[in-house]
Amino acid sequence: MRFKPDDRLIDLMVGQLFYKTPEVAMRELLQNAEDACSLQRIKDADFEALIIVSYSVSENWVEVIDNGLGMNREAIEKSFAAVGASKENVTHIKELLAHAVGDVGRQIAFFGVGILSCFGVAQSLTVQTKMDGEEGLSFDITDHHKDFQDRVDVPTERGTRLRLFLKSSGPMRADQVPGAVARYARHAGHVQIENADSKERLPVPEKWVSNTLPGAITIVDPGIRAGFLALQPSWDQPGSTLQSDLLVCNGGFLVRDREIGLLPAQAVGYTGEIDVKPNELTIQLNREGFLTDQKWQDMGRRLTATYNRLIRSKVDEWEQIVTNEPDKVVGQEIEQGVLVLTRGPTRGILEPDINERLDRLVPSVVSIKIRAAAVPVPMALLLAKVKESRVIYYTREDAQPRQFQHSVQQVGGTVQVTEVAQTEALRASHLQAKGALVLSCRPRSYSIVVGESNQNLTFHEADLISQECQKSGIRFVEVNAASPEEVALNGWPESALVSDLLGLGEQLKLVALDGFQERVLRDFAGRLLNCRNPEIREILRFIPDAIGNPVRRLLLQIYMDLDSYRLEEAREKTRQLLTMTDLAEQAQLNTGELLRVFLEEKLRPLIDPAQEPR
């Protein structure tokens, strides 16, 4: 007897081109042993399977012992040594499988394939096996290209014992065996691990991913022996990346520890584990993955329905908090989850009623800052604040400052300046002073993993509240787009007279805003020029020189001096005005005499140092 395929195929399957890690040899031996036990269970419903993995660190070997069906010479020739052959080529196995009921006896492994994998870590193998009613067999395999060598120490009890004498140079050592068994034998409850040096034997415990997470769902599926699916804890951890993973086993043994292709890529933020029934999915020859055929797609659709159940349950939880414990909305970090689901790709695989419920949650769980406020406020409260005015103003924190071209005539020519306008803040402050609601909207970004790709889900708060305003019939106006009438600037008490005197009319006005010490200029379009801007300061310095009328020029100079706290200069110019004998003529106003009276009343205090100017 010997392995039969072409030598090149055998070398490929023995080498690391076929298997990713040397530890898979343990998985192959365990799966072969599990299949033997499954076949014995068809014959005997009361059969209790036992698989023992024994290893010796001192002698550097490992063996797998099972009390399953065992093999006769036909099974060895037609299956064990026939790489990838169907077990139904063996007469008694075919008959057994024909009488199997339900899932009993389902086979996991391909005989021959797993044994060849052992030569990636072993220099030789010893096989001892026996079937009920047949003679035992024992042989050595010293080279995967050579004939098997019969031994005389044949077993007398049913089952199979396969020992690997590991290569002294690696790539796998005997002390790595417990870890490999624990990794791959996740749901085979009858597997035990034995240290041959210390004689200590322990069962390999069953373990699951995510079964203890809050909200975990037990999967009930015709193609799955058992399984759990849950949402990642990161759903309740702000700033964390929402990624997905699913550990997949086949017949109790690990296939992939992170499978992200079974559910749609849009299903973000889940974790879990499933143990697929043998043959329910088409496993690849190396048993490290499955073919994405119709079986795969059908199971993916069923698991997507389970994912919808998870999200539905999460929405139930969020709705309960919003209704019964609204103070906990921010603390529970519901906002991130709702926004990821309503604005991200997951929306496309959720059932329509879930999307509708999520949309209704948005105003209650998403908070946006009122301009200059310390903490954000839920959108629902913001919408309620404007029940009567039906208008909300907003600024974008990420918006670039607007630029305006301005020119000022002076004796030396025309001064051109491009102002990087700081007018938005001034307009917003004034709107707020009048009782309007002004929001400070910022961009949002959440990190998610869609399939294998890290993505940033980015959108703007202004777009979120704009949608809610449209639903409620509320105007949503950018501060810079508000009309002059809406801004309705409150003028400095003397601004109208000074504007008249300066001949500025509607082209340019000096105004004061609540909360701002310095004056600003408003042009005919209602835009504001920030007096803090150094370029605007330069314009203001030139404006008085550009005024031909001496009275008007002095008035403006006085105003600028007062605005800059140059009080001595302001007093000196005031004296000039008050002592001007031909004031009416110089002012070129019919109401020149009234102007003198006004100036006496308003500007006389400036001459007296004991009195503070207005």
C-alpha cells in the first residue's frame, strides 16, 4: 500500500503551499477521528465517543486515539491512502451512510488529505487500527512517496491510533500540541488531552465567541449545529471602530476564526460563532474556507435575518431609554449607533420597519450645540424651541471665511482691501441677542469596517437637522444668508445722525452690537466689517481724510478716537467743533444751528476731563 496520486500533487499537499500553518495537522487528525466516531454511532446509537490526544515533549511525538469505527484493509486502500477519494468508495462505509438517519454519521474530512498534511510536521507516522469482527492492522509510513511498512504489534480493540514522530527541526513541537488542540477542537466534547510524560489527562472544554455578550442571540438554523450572534461592545463605546467578525466551525472544528464574507459587507459591528453541520456548506479541499456557492449565499441570507433581529432588539433598547430614561440618552451613547445605522451602508440591508424606527429616533438621540453653549442639546428640544418662530439659524464650524472686496476713496487715491470676513460671528451674536436660535453645526465622522475596508462615515450635522426641519416645516437658514431685515441690526444711538452727517446713507453705517465693545461697519448689503480686523482698521484710519466736509470729518475723527480710547485727541477735536464760529456754513446744512445745540449737549462733556464720555 502507498499514497496514489501524482508525486507533484502529494508534495504540494504536504508543503506549506497547501496549509497556512503547521498546526493544521492536528485538526486533520482530529477530524478523521471524529468521522470514525460518527460512523460507529450509526451502528450503535448508545455509542459514547472518545478521542484522546496524547503527546510527549521528552520524545517529541503526538498521537491521536479514537474508539470509532476503525479501518480494514479496503478502507485503507480505497480511502485512507486514496487522496481526496470519497469514503463511499468503501463498501461498508457506503452501507452505513445509506442507513444514517438525520445528521448522524455526517462526515467532515477527506481521507488521505489530512494524513498527507501530517508530513509537513512529522518525519514518520505509525498507524494502528481495528474494526469489529476484523483483524487489526499496524504499519509505519516513513516517507509519503514510499510503500507502507507492516508491523507485528496489531491492536486487539476497535478504534484507531495514529502517532506522529515530529521533525526535530520543526516546524511544530510537541509542546505546541495542547494549544493546537484547544484552537481547533472547539465543540467536540469528547476530546481529551493527555501529557504522556506526566500522565495527566484533561478534557478539552467547549468555548464560544460572543455567547455571553448582552443581547446575544442563539442561532436556530437547519444548517447550523449551534451558534451565537451579538453586536460588538463597541456600539456603546464612543469613538471606537465598528468592525465585524464571525468564527466558523465545521462539525465542531475551527475553519476560520474571522469570516466576514458570509453576511453582507454592509452588516457592521457584529461578532459571533457558528458550528456548521458537515456538508451544509461546500468546504474547500484544505478545509480552511468554504466555496461561495448557492449553499453559502442561502445561509448568508438566513444569518442576515438574524442580524436584523439583533438590530431590532438594539432599537427596542434605545426606544425604552428615550421613553423612560431620557436623561441617560447621552450617557448611553445611543447617538453613534443611530447615526451609523441611518447614515451608513447598513441601512440597505435592514428591514423597512427598522429603518423607519431609527429615523424617528434621530431627533431624540442626536444632540447639536447651540452657538456658544457648553453642552449639546437633543434635536427634538431644539425643534420645540422654535415652535412659534418656525426658523433656526446655523453656522458651520468647518466653513471657510467669506471674502469681500472693499474700496475706500482718500486724498491719495483708492484703497482696495479684501477682507477675510469675520462677520458671521457678529451676525450670529446679534441674532441670538434678539432671541433667535443659532446652532453651531460641525461635521461628524465614525470609523467602520465594511468587509476588509476601513471607512470613515462622514456627514454634517447641518444636513441632519435640515432634514428634520423640512419634516416639521421649519426654515433652516445659514447665518450669512439671513437677510438684513432678519438681522435687524440695533444701531448705536447716534449712528443715524453720524451717518447723515457723513453722507454715508445706506452705503455704510457705524453700528454697535450687544456684547461687543468695538464698533463695526455695516455696508448696504447688511454685511458687517469687523473693526478688530487689521485691514479694516487701516480703512478706518483713512476714512476721515477722505471726507471733504470739515465738520463731518471732525465728527468721524472724534468717533474713531472714542472707539480707540484716545480721549485727549477726542477732546481736542471736540473743542475745535464747539469753537467753530461758522459751524453751520462749514457743515453745509440748513439745520446747522440745531446741529450746534446737539453738539453742545452731546459733546460738551468731552471737554471736561472729570466726566466720562459716552
